[in-house]
Amino acid sequence: MPLSQPLFKHLLNAQRREFTEHIIYKELAKTEKDEANKTLFLRLAEHELRHYRVLSEITRTRAKPFFGRLIFYLTIIRLFGRQFGIKLMESGESSVQKVYAELIPHFPELQTIAQEEEDHEHELISIIDAHELSYTGSIVLGMNDALVELTGTLAGLTLALQSTKTVAIAGLITGIAASLAMAGSEYLSTKEEGLRNPWKAGAYTGVAYINVVAVLVSPYFLFSNPFVCFGWTLASAIVIIMLFAFYSSVTKQKSFRKT
């Protein structure tokens, strides 16, 4: 079947996406301690590579992965956890499914790919740890407080000092001190309620806080103009808020589906 330019472009994007996800699942398998989950990631990586090869036979093109997307997802997984990163990655599958559905009558082999892509999300639900989801509140607390407190602090420091290095160091010190304070507060609060491990709750809060601090302060280490730095900080804060909203919806959805 001769491919129109739009369909070829969609297929090529799907092909690159499959290759990208193949690499991501392989990377997840390398760091996974649970053998069952590791086996699942390796199997999904194998599926994605097979999908890539089937698509390459149709497009007759050896496509490269989306390197920007690859770095983005691996960073998100490292910062916010694999559940959030994987769900975010899988959320973009609807457009690919539409392309597959349109081409299945002409390329029956895509039926298997479409079915396996649909099955992937259901299989990934099985690795969502309800125990981890119980600490969502601690993660949200750390992220929310870091956004509110540090963004305001950086705004004041930028106007008062107008020196990127000084603002960066002051913001980093403030952020680290605040993350320790928040972690300690969450530890005491969780210990009082007696339902979760207070050490884990404190760690989740502290790590979430310091991750946001690192993102918000980093522009001051990269650029020389303090106002450009603060512009990047505001943009980063908006992105984090959007990811935070998505994170909350994902974890609520997963909690519901597992009950």
C-alpha cells in the first residue's frame, strides 16, 4: 500500500516511539530489584523492539529514538518515580492507536501491535505498589511546599541581590534547610498517626522537596542574567505544577482501580 506523507509521518513517529519505549523499559529493568517486575520490563522492551521492526518493514526506514523524549521520561521517572513516569509515557498512546486502527485493514500485522499496546497498560498496573501510593500525600506535601516557599524566596533574592551565583547558593542553602525541616515535620506527623512508616514518609517529603529545589535553582547556575534565571524558574514551576496535577490524578486513578 502506497503511504501518503501524513500516514508515513505518523507511522515513523510511532516507530520512533516504540524504539524510545524499548530503551526506557530496558533501563527500568536494569535498576529493578524485584525479579517479577524486572522480567515484565524486559518482556515489554522485547515487545516494543518487535513493534519497531514491524513498523520499519512498512516504512522501510531505520528510525532513531526520540532522544529528547527519552531523556525527559528517564528524568521524570528518576524524580517522581516509575509509576508516574510510565503512566505519563503511556498517556500519549491514543494518537498512535488511531494510526494503527486506520492501517490495520491494509496491514493486518498491526492488529497484534495494537492489542499488545493496549495490554501493556493493564500489565503495568500490576507493578503499582499500593504501599507506595500510600505515601502520595508525603510527596505532594514536599512538592507543594517547595514550589510555594522557594519560588517566593528566589523572587525576593533575585530583586535584592541581582547576582546569579549568590542567589543560587542562597536558594540552595535555603532549600536544603527547608527540605530537612519538612522531612522532620512529616516524620513527627506520621509517627503520631501510626499508620505508615514515619521514616519513609519523611524521606518521601524531603526527597520531593529537594528535587523541586534542584529544578528551580538550576537556572541560576546556568545563566548570567538573574531575571532570565527567574523567568526559567517560573516556567519550571509551571511545568512542575502541571506534572503535579497529572501525578495526583494518576495516583488517585490507580488507587481506585486496585481496590
